[in-house]
Amino acid sequence: MPSRPAKSTRKRPTQQRAATPRRRRPDERPSQILEAALDVFGEKGLAAARLDDIARRAGLAKGTIYLYFPNKDELFRAVIRSTLVAELEHAESVLTTGSPEEQFEAFMHRYWAFICTPTFERVHRLVTSEIPNFPDLARFYGTEVIARGHRLVSGIVRDGIAAGVYRQSDPAATARMIMGVFVIHGLWRTKRIQMPHLAVASDKVMFEQLSDFLRAALRADRERAHPSPARAAPRSHS
């Protein structure tokens, strides 16, 4: 009598195997590390952040970080280059055509859009709270970000003065005023609970107020309106 074939012990799959997370390619790892570093730096500060924390957040071995960044200071520099410096580089490349007024309009829209991102707030908080304790990184930030941004804006102002559309002024000082007023409003927009009088101004309204003020401040003297002086209204101290 022929024997029956043995039953297969192999179980048929009853459902599709759960998808596993996509493994990133090696060329994606630097950006993966930078994203994790920005998160960890923003949460713990530069001094307290550890490479172990960053590697864990990135889902990588700690040794992998050393393949791309030799130490925490260089990782911080890379974070700044991938965010603020990259934004400046792009602005420098696109703000090369059009009149000075058109370039300034494009700059204001682009800068305000960046200021309204979580990246700006995290990086600014990190820099203002931590950088004073790291002199080398402070010099790096002052040169690569602040001075470079001032040069970009002062160049537009200088061209506007030469074209006769902006009033005579010190372009470097004017750029400093412009950048400063944008940064401080960018910080205030995140503090509407502490500053309820700002709650009535949306980001869009705040930008319109800022840009209108700066256009008027830059306008050539011959284009300025000279209305009759108005009587000052009494100030309320309530």
C-alpha cells in the first residue's frame, strides 16, 4: 500500500508581513544626523547634548557619527551651515536680478518666511543661550551668519542709494537695523501668550506692517510726503 506523502510543516502566510522602515542610504546619513542634532541641541542645549543622544535620535550607532563629523563642535557648525547659511546662500544666488526695490521685496518675503519656521526659533534660542560659552563657535556664527546677512542686505541698500530710490544712509548700519527688526519680531510672534497685545496681529499682518515701515524708512527724501504736523494725542497709562 503506497504511503501517504508527509504533510508539510511549513505554514502558509495568512497575512502580509508588516512593512519595515526604509533603511536610509549612506549618502542620506549626514542629513539624518543633522536633523537629529538640531532636535537634540534645541532640547538640551549644546553643552548638555551628547553624541549618544544624537545617534539614538537618528537611529544610528554612535560610531557612525564620527564617520562624518569628528566632534560635537563640527556637528554644530554643520547644523548652522545646513540651515541658516544654506538659506543665505540661496538668497545670494536668487537676489541678483531686478531693481534694488524688487530685490529688497524678495528678500523681505523670503526672510520672513524663514523666520516663521520652527528651525529659526530653535537655532536662535540655541545660539543666544549657548554660544557665549563657546568663543570659537561664537566667532564662527558671527562671521558665517550675522556678517554675511548684513553684507547681503547692505549691498541691496547701497545699490538703491546709487539708483536714487533709497535715501542717503550708511548701508551697513541700515542693514543692521533691518535684520534686527525682523529678528525681534520673529521672536515676538512666538510669545503671543506673554504679549497678548500682539495676538491681534497675525504673521501676515505683522509682515505687512514691518515691510511697510521699512519701505518708508528707505524711501528717498524727495519721495517722502510732508504732511502738516498732527497734534499729539494724550497717552493712556491704563
